[in-house]
Amino acid sequence: MQQVIYILCALTSLLCAILLFRGHARTGLQLLFWSGMCFSAITITNALLFIDLVIYPQGDLRPWRSGVTLVAYLMLLYGLIVESK
């Protein structure tokens, strides 16, 4: 059951990223672009979680997952700071 939840989380983040990029293409708002980039990185994090816990359980991808998550939130934070000016 855990495998299904991990896959659904990754697919949901991917769908959010696609919708945010479509919104950016339609309106040109930069905040939508940075939010799409954040969700793209969160999708990668969810894929790494699936790989770490299901496909390769004897390995430890926690540092990679944490690094990608940090980059995701830094991109969103950058977008929020730039758009507030």
C-alpha cells in the first residue's frame, strides 16, 4: 500500500507542476514559474523517496532527498522574494 501512496504523491506533484507551468505560459506571471519549478523538484523528491524505500531499500538516499527538497523550497522562496518587489 505504501508504494501506491508514494506513486500517487509523485503524480500529484507532477500534475501541479504541469498546471503551474501552463498557467505561467498563459499569463506570464513569474510566481507561477517559480512555483512550477518548486513542484518539479518536489516531484523528483517523491520519486527519490519511492526509489529509496521501495526499489533500493538497503541504500540511503536521504541526503539526496533532503538536498532536492532544500533546492525546491529555495526556488519558491526566491520567487516569492523577487515577486514581492
